Amino acid sequence: MIKIKLYELEKHRNECTFRPFLFAKDLFNDIGIEFVTHGKADFAFIGHASFLNKKLSLEDSTSFGLNFLKNVNEPYFLFDGQDAPTLIGSYEVFEKSKAIYLFKPTLYKNKNEYLNKYVNGRLYWGKGEYSLNNLDLINRIKLNHTNWLSTIKPKWLTYDSNKTVDVSAMFMYPQKDVFEHGLNQAVHYNNFRKQIFTNLNEKKFSINKIINGIRIPLEEYYKKMYDSKIILAPFGFGEIAPRDLEAAVFGSVLLKPSMSHVETSPNIYIENETYISCKHDFSDLNEKIDYILSDYKNIQNKITENFRKKYIEEYNDEKLVMAFYEIFKNLDGVTTS
């Protein structure tokens, strides 16, 4: 039996990152892998809440992470559970550490994008100051075969096409100040989402939206989404969010910027099959809404049922377990059952 210690599981972002592994812990046991939080272990999984601190400068965050890793006795893997494919903060620790691999929920499909300077590494926020200097370690950065949608066990609701509102824009906007390694992320987060309301013809379509970034009770939030024919899900701090899955739960059509630049596993984002895509600048937003509403019943059924079917097929504990079985069986000196 291989024992893997999950360090600091009580930290929120670590718990989210490792939650899917714990969902599948019995299946991992069946192949000879046991997760523990204390005592001796053969390997360690280190979540980014333990080795990355966005409240610090990038340099100080890197020192923080490396100091933490000095106290890890097991051979270890780093897990960067940040929402977006950006490697900011984790790559700097990875390249100076003894980590075997760095795992990510999402990566850029074109790895050369990591050499381009974007706002803290987020392509969709536009040109900025952060990039990698080289791709020397890119082959040791791997998908962790989970993402945000892996952390949820959905209960599908019954639905029909008699929804009363055209579009749900029930997402945070504007965002209050959020600093990441000294840069205020809210500016870029808000500028990206502002394009929606610049382009969206609110006189033409009925809209449910959050007013002035003020949160509402969860029950009301879900009711407004359920009543909406289309759920608009823009990128935030990353491309994937629970709202994507909630659209299928509520029987609404998911409309979001194209995911064609992202590599993730599981990947259920198939344009015009599981979601309807729009351009990253939302310049075709009204056109896409018109298209969906023009044949709503048929498009609703197609997108909802395809998403649900694909989710059940891909978000499968056995697939996660077998992916890590393959990773461990190829490590030197490891015996798996």
C-alpha cells in the first residue's frame, strides 16, 4: 500500500483541490493508494494554500513556499489549484524545489502562451507583465485530472422550456479590490466583465443580474438562475466555475466565452454540443442570445442533455483513479497493486 500524505487539508483551497481524491478514496485503496493526513507516508501532495501566498510579493511568496517545503520529509508533488491556467506563484516554487511534478486543473493548450506577457498570466485579461522565461519544465507540469466541477455532486432538476427570463447574468460585478502579488486583480476582473454590459442589449432581452456587486440570499440566487433560459457564465479569476454545472442542473443553456484555448481533464466543453460559445470580447453576445432564443426548446434540450450525459461519463471516480495509477506506476521504485 502506498501512503500519500495530504498536507494541511484543513486549509480551504487545499480541501477544494483534494476533495475529488477523497470522494474516490475507496477506489484508490483498491489499487493500493491510501490518503493520510498524519504520520509516516511514502509521498506527499502539497496544495497551493501551503506553498503560495498571494498576499505577498511574488518574491516573498516564493520564499514562503520554499521554507514550507523544507519541512516536508516525503517525496512530494505540488498541486496548484488556482482557477486559471496561469502558473504565477507556483512555477517559481516548482523550479527551485525538489517536487516530482506540478499539477494543475487547467493549462493553456498552446504552451507557447506561457511565454507571452499577460496580466498575472491570464490570457483573457490581455497584455501584462507576467510570463515564464522558458518552457524547460513544461513536461513536468501535468493536469491533475480534476477541476472545479469535480468538487460538486450534482442533483439534476426537472425542467421545461417555460422559463420567464431570457438571460441570467447572476455573476459578481463589480468585484471589490483583490490583490495578488501586489497587483489589484479587481481592475482586470471588472474590465473583462464590463464588456458584457457594454455589448448586451438590455432593452431587447429580459435580464436577471446582481446589482452593484451585492450578494443576495442563495435560495433567491438559484431561483433567478432557474427561471432564466440562458445562463451567462463569463470567466472570472479562471475559466471554469460551478455556474457552468448549475446551468445543466437548472435546465438552462450555458453561454460562455470559448474554451478552445484551455486544456483540462475532464473536459466536457464541446462548442454547440454542451455549451454555446461567444467571443472573449463578447462582441457577438446579442447574436448568440438571438440564436438560442430563436429555437429555444430544441437548443435547451440538446445542450442540457448533452452536458448532463457528458458530465456523468467524464466526472467519473474510476477515471481519476486510473489516471493516477498510470502516474505512479511509471515512477521509479514504486509498486502498485
